[in-house]
Amino acid sequence: MEIQWPLLIFSVLLGVTSGSFVFLAVGELRGKFREVRFSGALIALICLAVGGCVSVLHMGHPERATHLLGNLGSGLSKELFVVAIMGIIALVYLVLAKKDYPGVSKVFGILGGVIGLVLSAVAATVMAILGNLVITPMWLGVPLDAVVAMILPILTPFNLAKAGINAVLTLIVYKSISNLITPKKKQVKGR
């Protein structure tokens, strides 16, 4: 089984985008990070654009990318649909962060953060399943067919639950470590 580099790079860049939006959403909720809103949204948008391009390279024939519009059930068209939705949110947030509309940018920041958490959980699950398909047969000697049979009943629910717990823990732990990423003069006492 050969490594699908475009899929791996797409997942990593989608994870960076999602993490950026989670970071920005938490900052919007706390009323912090005003000076990094624009650069954070720009980083997310660039990673998303590159990730979308790399996702198209995953096809056997990238020149046929327009055929995805006729096959909305394929995994690749769903990837590009997610990229388009996150791209719209990132672009709107980018404009709002530059113009500084606090109420509206807060809504889009939180919306991007929620979508980012969900996409991070999905990307982590996909990467864990791909990792299991490669590592488990090599390390434990389990036949690949047995690992494939475990994807839906065992691997997917476990990894989705794990990613969900990680997302919740991120939100809980964030408050206690936010002073590590906040400049000294803006830190809140008592944390």
C-alpha cells in the first residue's frame, strides 16, 4: 500500500486551518487576539486554498476536476465542498477582521471555530484510520482484510470519540494556558 501524499497533505492543511479557526474563535469569545485576527484568518485561508489544490491532485487526472460537480456523492467532491464552505467563512472573517466589526466577526469567528473543531475531529479520525491501515498490519502482523473489517464497527467510533474528547479538553485547558500565548501586559490575574 503506497502513501497517498496529496491526501496526507490535504488533511494536515485542513487541520492547520481548523486549528487556526478554533484559536480565533476562542480569542473572539474571550475578547482577545485582536492584533492576530487578520493574520490568523489569512493563514487559515492560504492553508485552505493550498489544501484544496492538493486535494484535486489526489485525483488520477486533475484536469477532470470539473467532473466532480456532477458526482456529489464522491469523497473528493465532499472534500472540495468542505473547502469551499470553510473558504467562504475564512474570507468573510478575513474582511470583517480587517474592518473590525466586532459583533459580526465574533459570530464568524465562533462559527469558524465550531466548524474547525468538527473538521479537526474528522481529519484526525481519517488520519488515524489510514495510520491503522498501514501500521497495524506491519507492526502486529494482522491481515489487512481484518483491519479493513474493523473500520466501521471499531476504528471509526473510537477515533471520533477520542477526537471529540480532545476537542472538549482543548476548550477546557485553553483558559488555563491562555496566559502563555497572551502578552504580559494583557494577562488576566488569577488564572
